[in-house]
Amino acid sequence: MSRIVRTSVRVGLAAAAATGLVAGGITVAQAAPHQAAASSSSSTPSLRVAITDKGFYVDGPKTFSAGRVHVSLDNARAKKEAELEVLQLSSGYRWTELRSDFKTMATNLFAPHGNKKKGLKALNHIIDNVKFFGGYDVMAGKSAHGTLLLPAAGSYVLFNDSGFPRNPHWLTVTSPAGPQTLPSADANVVAKTTRRFGGSSTLPAKGLIHFTNESTESPHFLNLQQVKPGTTRKDVISALQGNGPPPFLDGVAGTDALSNGQSMDLRVHLPAGTYAEMCFFPDPKTGMPHAFMGMVRIVHLK
């Protein structure tokens, strides 16, 4: 979800003459090279995903018990970022409908001359019929890994979210077994209903970050973007709105979308420094990416 939204944000920024955001590399996620998670357990299933310029590959079980699942993403694309998401569709809502709603949302909320009312209707149709359980966004030639939590039995779909939802890989989750909470993390980030972030003000530059969406307004995702020392929240929002050059540096990490009440872990390997926490999920009432509405928080990675 975050990949298509961020791509759409590029279009909107270009239209708003704020192309400096793209140049700043806000859409490129960087995380730790793939390695076994410190909390790995033989009872916890693992899914290793590889995305190349030609295909989407998943190694791991298609059926497993509800609870923790370790997920890694190896991006073998030559030049482009890659992203995966895990979600669950409501009864009667089909994969083809999801793709159709995504297309309608993106072309009408962000492309020139779109029909905003039509785009918002498609966006809210997605929110009403999809539960997002997270994922990872990785730059070319890099890998990411962490732990997702699939809390209930049912059918889930893991898919290639690199540009547009495709390559669905269906998972059958049976009754709960094993750990039903995420492993302990070094710091926590919380998405709030007020379109704000909370949690730890200091995060690990190399370690495990626990991300939770407590918001009742919509799904959210976490984009960690390194900024110049001394940058304020107001500076970031002003740059996003096209009022000057962006203060962004190279360090970036990101998740995909989480619905209300869901949590996931992201293992990062980033330069220490000042970072902006941002969410670009489009607001269900306005269609505006949440960061443009103030969902920005300055934190420090040590």
C-alpha cells in the first residue's frame, strides 16, 4: 500500500512543484542485511520473499498457525525499490476488486484532473474491506526482515506491492499456536488517532523497532527519513508542501500499512542522527497524505 501511495504522492508533488521530495529519496527504504532474527524460534514460521526484475518468489509454508511469522524481503531488482504487504480481505471482497479500487483511488486522488469524490469512495471501500498486517519496503540490492503478527485463523494474501498490487500468494492460517505477541523490541513507535506519532523519542540505529497502529481513523505506515541536524517538524511539513528544499539525508527505512490495532516489527540498520517519522497514507476524508496534514515527528536514532 505504501509503495503505490508514495508513487502517487510523487505525481501530486510534481503537480504542486514540490519535486525536491523525490530528489531527497523519501521513497527508498533501507534496512538491515538479511539475517536470522534474534528472536527466531523453530515453532515460528518463516517466509522469505525475493523480488527481482522478472519475478516474485516466496519460500516458506503456505499453511501455518496464527501468531508470529518471520518475514524477510530480498530486493534483487537492479535499480528500483521493492515492497511486500500482507493483508486479509473481508468476506465477498475479491482480489480483483482490491486492484480495481487501488487503481481508481490512485488515478483520481493524485493524478491530474482526477475525480476526488470517486477517489475517496474507492479509498474508503478499501479501508472498509481490508485489514492490513504490514510489510517491508527495501531499496535495490538490499534486504529487510522482522516479524509480523497474524492473530486469527483465516485466509491471508502476501503480495508484491512494488508499484501496484500483484503476484498474490495466498496463505492459510489455522488456529493459534506458539507465541501470540511480538518479540521484545528496542523501542516503540505508535500511530495515533490524532494523525500523530507517539512512542519512544530515541530509537535504535541498529536494532528492532516495534510499530503499532492505535489509530481509529485509518491505516497508517511508518516512514523513517533522516534529516539534517536541527530540522524541526515544521521544517519537514513545509518542505513536503513545496515551500523550500527538503532537509533529507540518506538514511531511510519503512514499513507497509497497518490497520487499527495491528503491530509489526522492523529491524533497522541506519546511520545515527535525526529522523522524521512520517505517514503518507491518504486521509479517508480528504485524500491528502497524512504527513501533509501534520503526521510528522522528529526523533533521534542512536
